[in-house]
Amino acid sequence: MYERIEDLKSCGDETSVVVNLSKSWKNADYQRKKAVAMIMIHRIIITEDGSAKIEWNI
């Protein structure tokens, strides 16, 4: 867990981009939204019954 926190701290530039992008999310293109999702989402788990769980990086 602590390793992941350190990884996120080292992504300071990317984090500031995410914060700036959150202000203009409605107007962002697909590529920018995908980049934000890649930073914020660690993994999406979909089970056999169709339920989904998102593991966040934050």
C-alpha cells in the first residue's frame, strides 16, 4: 500500500493535469478522458453475475 502511495506522489505532474482537467471535463475529448481514467483507476473487476467493482488508485 505504501509503495502505491509513493508511486502516486511521484506522478505529481500527472495529478495536477487531472485536477485541471476536472474543471473542463464536459469539453474534454475522448483521449483526455481516457488519460484521466488510466491515472485514477487501478483495476475493474467484473464477476460472473455481472456485478462490477472498481479499484481506485486514490
